[in-house]
Amino acid sequence: MKTIPLLNNDLASAIRGTAKLQIVLPPKDMKFDVALQVDDALYEKIKNDSYIADKIFADVSKLYKIAVSHLAKEAERIERDFFKKGMSKAWVAQEWQKSAPEILDKFEPILQAKAQAHLKQWQKVQGDANKYVIKCVFKVTVGSLGVATATLGTVVAFGAGGGAGGIAAIYGLYKAVLSLGKEINRLRKDIDQAEADLKGYIDSLLKTYKTKGKAKTVGREFVVEFLNQLSPKEVKSINGMNTAFDSFKGKLDRIEKKLSEMATKLNDLIDAQEVLQRDIDRKVKKELDNRDYTSKRLPTLNTKIAKMHTATAKKVAEVSEAIGKVADARKRETDYKKSIAALNGKKPDWASKLEKLITLGDLALGAGFTDFSKLDQILVLIDSVGVEIDNVLAEEV
């Protein structure tokens, strides 16, 4: 018997270029050899006639491409099962050793039949009625399908819908909270200053009233006369008081709106943190349990998430307290408005109304109001949670 080589290819390279694999490694030593074996009599007749070899080579080339496609899909299937079913690395190699030969064995009888058909057609053209032996001989080295180092992050990302990527959303939300906090803190100081300015104008006007115009009986006519006799500087002071009141009210409007926005963002953060915890429980922890693997980093991660959750909940409470302080300031705003309206309307009781507000002492928001500009420490905590998530997902399984 004589041998005519037809094809000698590296299947590993072909599979590597065809299969979409994330962690499974195609075998390095996979070979695909096909040769034609014929008896001596046929060899002598065809050694200078490449018809049969060319025809069979064309068939081999087509079947080779089909075989590569089937093997690539099988490698992808094994990788999916490795991830989703939590199989071992040893299982990957065993499954490949079993399934790859089964795929390749299907092609040998097909090619054998085609070789016989091409020989028959050649003999018909040649008018050759002799019986010849012709065989397509496969020599395949299957090799071993390997697995690169598998981390929990790779497994979760492949099999459980993306893993615990919610920390990025949490970080983004908290950056927005931090920005709001800094704005609220500026507004709080502006409100304190606006109220101080307002009280300053009122105090100045009351001193003028006590030194220049206060009488035992204060009637409307006296009030009108007193206000009409004020100097241009003192009239300007009344105008300043009206402007200070408008500023005080406007800044209260703004801080109330910003606190409402912060409360919404913080509640979004609570929701996002709960989603993160569910992701870790349902995806990461579940995957670890499926693989009977005890994580060394997961307890630390859960502790830091709990701290982050507690810190956020504390800020929700502080925002609630701040909203209460603004509500108190709104009551003063109403009192200022009524008193100033009495003054602008030249009502007899304007002085007593304003005097009551002045004697209440320090009413500013600053006392006990949370400094929302100092929230960076929670960002540091969120960063540490992100680091721990990376540490857990980097563990080998």
C-alpha cells in the first residue's frame, strides 16, 4: 500500500481563531492529518495523474472547515457549562476528550464514501474496470482543552448577568449628593447672613424709633408722622430691610428645594445599596455556594457595605433634621413678613411686632445644622467597598 498525504493542519490555531472563548484555552497540540492509502497497482496509474487526489483534497478542505466550526461550538458549549453549572477545571478536559473525537469520527465515513465515488468516476473516464483499494486515513491528535485561571469575577460576569457592578452607580449618586451638600452648606451660611442683615436693619430702625419718636400713646397719626419724618438714610434702611427679607425668603426657598433633592438622592442611594447587596447575595454568594468555595474576602465586603448603608441612613436622618430647621425658619419668615407689612403699611403695632422678633436671640440655621459640605469620608468608604468587591471577584475558584 502506498500513502498520498492530503492535509496536515494545526486544529488548535483554527479553533482559537473561530471560537469565542473567554477563559477556556484551545488545546496546543491538536493536529488534523488526512492521507489517501491506495494499493500499488492504483498508485502506479495515478502517481502522474492528480485527478483523484485533487478531487479528494477539495472534499477534505470543505470537511475540515466544517469540523473546525463544530469543534469551536463544542468548546464554547463546554465553557458555558463550566461557568453556569459550576463544573471543575478537570471536567473541562474530560468533556473535551470525550466529545471532540465523537465529532471528528463522523467525518471519516463521509470522506471514505467520497473517495470511492471519485475513484469510480475516474475509472469510468479511463475505461478501467479493475478493482482497487482506496482508503482515507485520519490521524487526529485531540489534545487537552485547558482553563485559564478562573476568578469569581469572570464566573459571575459570564453566568450571572454582570456581577456586582452597582458600586459605580452608587459612587456616581454619592458624588451628586456631595455636590448638593456643598451647595446646601453655602446656602445655609447665606441664609444666616441674610437673617443677620435683616435683624440688623430692624434693630437700627427700632433704635431710631426709641430715641426719636416713641410716645406714651402711639396712634396711627403718630406712626405716619414719625415715618414721614425719617431721614433719607433711615428710609434707605427700611428699603434695605425689605431687600434683606426678600433675600432671606429666596434663600430659604432654594435650600428647601436642595434639601428635597438631597433626600431623593439619598433614598436612591439606599435603593442602590440594597440592589448591590442583593447582587452579591444572589450572584456572588450563590456562585460561591455552588462551587463549595469559602471566600476569605466576602465577610469584609459585607461589613463595609453595612457601614456604608449605616452612614447613608444617618445622612437621611440629618437631612430630615435640616428640613425641620428650615420649617422653623419658615415660621420666622411669616412673622417677619407680617411685621414688615405692618411697618410698610404704617400700622401702629409695627414696632412691637418687630421687637418681639429681635428679642428672641440667635435664630440662624447654623446652630446644630449639619455641615453637608463634609461628606467626603463616605466617598472614601464607598471607594473601600469597591476595592473589596474587586478583591472578592479576583479570588480564584
